[in-house]
Amino acid sequence: MPDAVGSRGGGGGGKLAYTLIGLVLLYALLIVLPHLVSFSQKEILVFLTINVLVVVSYRLLTLTGEWSLGHVVIMGVGAYGSGLYAKALGVPVPLAMLLGACTAAAVAFVLSFPLFRMKGFYFLIGSFAAGEIIRLLWKRFREPFGGPKGLKLLPSFPDIEIGVVTISFFDPVNYYYFCLIVVSVSLFILYRLERSRIGLTFHAVHWEDRLAEAVGVNTWRLRTLAFVTASFFAGLAGALLGHYLTTVNPNQFDVEQMVFVLIWVIVGGTATFYGPILGVVVLTVINEIVLRGLGVDQARPLIYGAILVATMLFLPQGLESLVPKAKALFTGRRPAAPQGQRAGAE
Amino acid sequence: MLDLFLQTVVNATYAASYLALVAVGLALIFGVMGVINFAHGELYMLGAYAVVYLYVEQEMNYFAAVAIGLIFLGVLGAAMERGLFRPMRDNPLGGLIVSIGLLLMLQAAVAMGFGVRMEHITAPYQTVIQVFGMEGVVIPLQRLFVILAAIILLGGLWVFLRRTRLGWAMRACAQDNEAAALQGISINQTARLAMCIGAALAGVAGALTAPLVRTYPYMGHSVIVAAFIVIIVGGIGSLEGAVIAAVLYAFVHTFVTTQFDGVIADIVGLVMMMLVLIVRPTGLFGTKDRA
């Protein structure tokens, strides 16, 4: 039985210092980064930051062993919710974003009753059906969802005035910083959650659900908790996206988007916290720099599909499984015992 | 009023026919290999594009184009089994995930080869036949082909599975892979044959409906969603269930579309599937095996 908990965290004070230095360097890079890239790449940085939250929240769901095809629609629930609260009810945008995320969590809670009667493949198909139903409802009902064209002219994030300085979030760089803060806080919460007793129990539910039940773990409640929490953060990501684009429509959250999330997560790997982040960052960089540079826009899904198939066949534990090997190469030590889960393995 | 009702019955029969061709293949593949082939809608789409390429662009005889499409899809199905699904055999959701990758690749390949524009193919036979002896109830000959093909091919498959040794082997694999292997049945060969048949059925459905629908690289999506609903409602892995559920779904969908609109009909179909998943996950005709 592979150890899915990962080997990071814990350790002595020396390791902690390294981690801190690493984090400081990482954030220094992330803060400087938008000033080094072109305008369109600044926009992509905003999307990438939001997508990091999507994949990490998706991974929380996979921790309990269930693979959902409804995650992107749940993200859309956050975007639609937040947009409607801000536009139709006049709620201030920051509060609307939180309410949108709560709406996504509430929808997930309601869906958990039918969905958690299913497992494995049935859960996958059930979540797909539930997501499609929600998406078709957006498409069908012009009031209040705007029909196929969706919601337009959503209020954007309000300017902040500090003394004489006005920070406009119309500027992608400022919105990027804002997303960076929100996503960082969210990732911290998700990380602490996984490290907590509850997070460890998620792993137990995944690998030994019968045994976990036998020692008194309420697996249904834990699955629901993972699903609702993941959906909250997906909804938050949706709200961040909606108020940046100031428009949401049903096609933004269709199954193709879900497939991309799946590819990011699987290519990155799901055994470690950083795996999905690695996946989304590497694939976005490949997408934006290599593919855009080559000018092969139409071939993009072809290459993405090929990457997914190749990963499943030749690197089933994802990019993250290369990290210990790279580390070992760097320090000249033998790599630790292989760890991690294969995508889709029950 | 009666003629509208009867016309809807005729339309639903046609919808049930091509849906059954797609869904039975999907159910067969799941039954024998335990894999859900997400790219099945794209196999249907490739069948339609075989007609676009051979019949429209190369000006070949229509039925020759359909036959070549069938063979091409059969070979492609066998290749998928060997290249994608066999390495994923011990990974329950792995086959599904690689088929999603293949789905993207096939869509993009067709979009690059033929463009994303919708193509409208003129049907080779424009004859329209009156049925039930009523003025307002008609069926175009092309739709009748689809219904006949479904009856002949699915009937043939049924006989094959019940009356031949190879068919018995296939059913044995569907019941218990390991026990079948112990009887000397080659799991690999059986799986390849199942993929071959499943893909060819989807290809025929696509090739025959191509002149009736608009062909475009993403046409597989609505078909695969409908096929999923059908195999879940019918009981996953059950071929008879898939046929009966295809008829049921096609009638519900056609009647709701006629009464309300297409989106509502899609929602009703998905709700039907959710209800089955909640109340009776083995479907209307499924057994506990493979559930």
C-alpha cells in the first residue's frame, strides 16, 4: 500500500529554515514576475493563479478517493452566485465573492446526498450528470442566469484608496497580486487541513474505507466535508475569475474545461500537495510559451490529449514523482522509496 | 393530433436506433473490459467523417463509404485496445482517463483535417415514405436505413453472442475475466474483438446518420452523453438493457423536445440517469456483476 501522505513537513529546525527561505524566494519571484512579462502574459498569470486554486481544491476531493467531473461547474456556481449577488442585489464585490463561494459549498452539500451513494465510476458519472444539469439550467433560464450568453457587465473589484494612492484592479498586475493573496491564504488553509487529524482521516477513507468505518470514522461525513470544502474554494476561484472577466457564461464551465483540470491534476500527480500545482504551472508554461510560439493553436487539444495519454502510460504517478529523483540527482543520494498514487487507482 | 403523435413515434424509433448502436457498443466494451470508453462519441464522429471524406470528397458510392468506415473504425477500435486499454487493465479509472485523452486528440485531428465548420451532407436518397397510411406521417428513406441497420446489426450481435463459441467466450469474460482465462479463453483476443465490434457499431451509426445531422468535429459530445444515460438506465454492461433503455430514452427525449424544447429534454434525460443512479445503481436490467 503506497504511502500517500507524502514526506514533507515535520523534520527538524534546519529543514524548516530551508522551507522558509524557499518560500521567501518563491514569493519574491512571484511578486517580481508580472513586471517581467508582456501584457497578455500578465493576464495569463491571473488565470494561472486562479487555476492553481482550482487544481489544489480538486486534489482535496481526490484525497478521499473520488474523482469528480463536476468540479468546474461548481466553480461556475461560485462565479454565477457572486456575479448575481453583486449585480442583481448590489452586494459589495468582496462580500459577494465570499457569498458565491458559500453558495458553491451549499450546492455541493445538497449534491453530496445523492452523489455519495455512489462510488468510483458511478460517482464520476453522477457528478458529471449533476454538473450538466446545473449547466443546462443556466443555459435554459434567461432569468436570472442570462441564458446561453450568460451574465455580462458584472461589477469589477472596487478600487482601493489608501491616502493619495488608488489601486485599480482593472490593471491585471494589481488583480494578480490580489489573487495571489487570496489563493495563498486558501492554499495555507487547505494545507493545514490536510495536515490535521481530519486530513489524515481523508487518506484513511481513501485507502481503507471499510477499516476506517470499523474504527469509528464516519466516512460519509468525511467525504462530504472534503467535497464541501473543495467546492467552497472552487467557488472562490470561480468568483475571482468572474469579476476579473466581468462576464460568465455556461460554456466557460463545460466538460472541456473539466478535462483540462483533470489533465493538469493527473500530469502533476495527486500524492503530494505540490503535484497539481506543478502540473498546472508546467502545462500552462508549455501552452503559452511553446505552443503559442509555434503558432499551432488548433493542435493544442491534440498535444494536451497526447500529454495525458503519455502520462498515464509512461509516468502514471505524474510529474511530482520526478521531484524526489531530481533531488537525489542533485544531492547525490539514492531516491527514497517510491510513493504516491496512480491517477484513477482505487 | 394523432398524426403528430405517430410522427413523433417514428422520429423516436429512428433516434432509438442510432442511439442503441452507439450504446450497445459502449455497454459491450464495459462488460468485457471493464472500461468506460469516453471517446465513443468520437468514434461515432469518425464514422460520419468517413462519409464526408469518401462520399462527399472522393465521390465514392455511399454504401461503399459506410462499409469502409465500418472496417476503419473496427481496426481503430482494435488498435485502441492494444495501445491504450490493455496497459491500463489493472487501473479501474485509468482506461477512462486515457480515453479522455484520445477524445481530445481525435477531435483536434478532425478539426485540423476538415475544419471546425459544420458540414451538411446531401442524402444520397431523397425518397420519403408514408407510414401508417397517413398524409402527415412520413419517414425519409435515409432514416429507415438507420432503423434497418440497427435491427440487422444488433440482431446479428445477439445471435453471435448466443450461438457461437466466440460469443460464449465473450460473455464468459464479461461474467468473470479470471475464470474465463482459466478455461483457456484469451482475454486479450476477446477484449480486442469487443473493442472492434463496439467501435464498428459506433462508426456505422455515425456514417448512416451523417446525411441526417450536421457533421462537425464536436458532434460526439451530445451522443456520448445520451449513450451514458442509456447504459446507466439500462444497467451498465447489459446489452439487452441498453437496447430497451435506448428506446425508452429516445421516446422520452423526442416527446419532451416536441412538447417543450431540446434543453429541457436533455435535463429530463440527465435527471432520469441521476434517479437510476440513486435508487437502483445496477440499472433496470443490470446484475450485481461489475457494479
